[in-house]
Amino acid sequence: MHPAAAEDPRFRSAAALLDGGADDEAYSAAVLLVGIGEDVAWERSAGHARAASLFDIASVTKPLTAALFFVLSREGSIRPDAPAADVLPFTSPDPRVREIRFSHLLAHTSGLPAYLPLYEKVLEAERSGGSPLFGTAAGHDRVLAEVLSLPLAYAPGTAWEYSDLGYMLLGRAIEVAGFQSLDRLLKTNVTGPLGMRDTGYLPLSALSECETGQVVPTGWSEVRGREKAGEVDDENAAAMGGVAGHAGVFSTARDLFLFAREVVRARRGEGRLLSRPSVEAMTTRVPVPAGCPRTQGFDTPTAGEGGMSSPTGDSPGDTTRSSRIGDSPGKTPCSQAGALAPSGAVGHLGYTGCSLWIDPAREVTVVLLTNRVVHGPDNRKLSALRPRIHDAVWGAVPA
């Protein structure tokens, strides 16, 4: 961190909360960055992290996947209003899958279930077949085949449910439309042009042995029987080889600020990659179904519904909401974005303890990267702390 920035009195409360989270074992490593306009206004690391630390951002992957989709849509390769079945070979007996549009997958209104431990199917097939599948191309295809065969929980566009499975399919559709693997497409079309040099899938393949200390660990995997450091935390993504539309990207706070800055610029019609209509879709709640808090790529803060627990890839305690019918187990008093979060803010959370929030009106970005899961998947201390950190930031920036 820059000493002058770290000493900025506006963010003294946020700094104290961030340091306290490490002491309280809400995480062992954290970086908090505040961007205002075109510049980083303040940045601080805590615990074992430093500013350049590389975090598994879990479902914060999803906005990057959405951005990649919209970049390709400018080229005519794929369209939000197009039927997903035009690209994806559904085998589901449910005829309603033909009604799924890519816009439904982007906004979690496709009717697909929230989450299933599909990696278990891969492990079962591996045991019965005797050949390695977990983490291979065959494992990747096995997971997608399972998703493509599922019946829907409801008709597309009639309700909403946060779904990892929908973004798995979105990632595969992007690969088909772009004629390359998802990791290469993301680098070529999004992270590379934006200068996000440290962002991507499979970080260990790009780091030298002396650079691996940059990667923040996320704890023990019972499934894999080893510590996860540089390997994706999410077991479904791991079974798919570490490259998936719903999870798998590693990034730094600075790189995510560069992404957020592109979103802000594109809202002004000055984006390098994203068009104004694309970013309006990414930053505006979908009108149907009524009350859906999702955009085509982001979530939005809603008072009284933050921090819901769910079985999805962003929880426990790390989703903003994951319900289509208003039930709210484990509800906390405010959104994980904080009680002071602007109503027009958009963002996303990740199961590992990472989050990105953007206030397009004030052009303020808040990146909070942590590894809460290093103390176990049931560690929920961040759910109470994160809104307080965000409020300390929101309250410190100009109205």
C-alpha cells in the first residue's frame, strides 16, 4: 500500500475494521481498495496479504463472464435475446429449456436450480471407470452434460434464483461462439485490453516458483485431500479443470478496479471494450420478473435481505440474496454492500470472501478481497464485518 494513502484520515475507520477482521480470524489475508473516478483513492492490506496478493475471487468471476459475453455480442457472435438452445445441446426432457434466452442466464432467471454438487458425479464416474476425470476436459464435459440434462424449477423469466449452473452454461456458450477456451477468450477480449495483467484462470501455470507466494490460500479441500493455494476453491469448477463461467478466476484489487473503471467509463459512453447499452444492461435491474434484484451480470443491494445463507456457490454467508420466493434463512439486517450503499450500486460477492461494488453515479469502486474460507467454509464472521467495512467507505466518500 502507498503510505500516504494508507494514512488518509477519511478511511481510518475502514482500516481499523479491516485489521480487526484479520485479528478476529474472519480471514487471514485481506486487501481493501477504494477507487474514485479514474484513480485509486486508497488501498490497504491486512493479515498475510499485500497489495499485489492474488485472490481466488470465486463468483466475482460472473461479472467478468458477463462482460466477455457482451464484448462478443458487439461482434455479433452471440446475443442476449437469442435462445440458448441455438448454441447449447440441451438434453433435458423439460420442453421449457427451449425458452431460455441468454439474458435469462445472465440475470439468474432461467429456471435452473441454484446449485448441485456435480463434482460428485464426476468422482463416481471416475471410480467406476477407473480413469482420471476430475479436473480434466472429460470432467468438464461431464459436468456440463449434467446441467444440460436437468429439468427446470420454473419457466424462464417467471421467477429468479441465483444459479451457478446458469453461468456454467453461459461460459460454455461463450466458448462455442468464440471458438476458443474461456480462459483464452477472457484474456484476449477483456483482461488483456484492460491491462489486468494478474487476472485469469489457472494462475500457477503463469507464475514462476518464486512468484507463487503471491497467491492467497483458501484452506483444505476434503474432496481433493490437499490445501488449496492457486487451485480454484469451488469443487465444481475444480472438477471442470479450473476454468468455468461461474468461478475460477484469480485477481488482485488493482485489476478489479481496472474492470470497474471500464464499467464506469462505458456508462459515460467512453468504454474501451463495453458499449453504453451493454453496461446499461449490466447495471440496471431486469424488469421481469417483478422484484428481481439482479442485472445481466451484477447484483444490487437490498436492505433487509443481505447475507442470506444458501446452498449456492456464493454461500454460506457470502451471497446478497439467493431466493426466488422471498424466504430468507440467515438474514442479516442489511445488504452485504452496507446500509449506506447507494440504491444505484451494483456488485457481486464470492464464496471465498471477495466482493466488488460500484456506485456508477459517484464513480466510486470498493474492492474487498479476503480468504474467509481459510478458517473453514462455515466461518461466517465476514458476514457481520463486511457491511460495516463498506459503510465506513461509503460514509467517507463525497456525496
